[in-house]
Amino acid sequence: MALDIRKILDNPGVVSFEETFNWEPSEVIGATAWNSLPYAKGTVTHKPSGFSLAATLSICGQFTCDHCGATFRQAGIFPLAAVLTDELEDTDNPDYYLITSGELDISEILRSEYVLQEPTTILCPTCDE
Ligand SMILES: [Zn+2]
């Protein structure tokens, strides 16, 4: 699932996307099943200052509590943003995603950004009080 961004590679502009991601629940901390597949809507923008990605990710699934082991439903909407670059010298900076071609793996970028935001301990509403 790659987004075609060729039209903004050399010129400023915006490419919008709306995608459903077939992520394995095991790729997201604590998730055991999806009630609906993760879904995101957003844009990739090329400005004179550089490339950026902004999206809203919707997650709705079954999670397992780290503390009591209960399975619970968790749903949320997460604003995500990423900085992209097509310049190789920036690759040492982990905050940047490298654009290697006219196609962008939106799924991988958003999953990485979501996992970075996600707490490392998943607690059900009862244990989280
Ligand atoms: Zn719990």
C-alpha cells in the first residue's frame, strides 16, 4: 500500500490519502484483535521548507491489560505527524523518514509513529484509575 507522491516530489503541493491498514494486532502493543481495521486520513505536503505528513489515525480494537490480564475494548483517534526528507544526509536523524522513490509507505510511517506515542504499559480502565 504505497502512496504515489511523484507529483509533489519536485514541486510544492499536497497529496491527500485515506487508507485502511491491515496491521497485525501483534504489531501494536497490547492489541489482540481489531474491531475495525486501523484507518487514517491525512496529507503529505511539500513546501519550500520540506516534506511533512499529517494524519488522523483511528484505532478500535481489543487490548489485553498488562496488570490484570482482562481483555477490553479501546478506541481512540490519534493525530500523528512525521517529517519526511529526500536528502540522504538526514538519515542519521531518526525523526525523519526518507523518501526513496515516488512512492511512500504510509502504513509503515503511521504504525511507527503510533507505536512511539503508545504507552509501553497497557492498562484496562479499572487498573488505570
Ligand atoms: Zn486491568
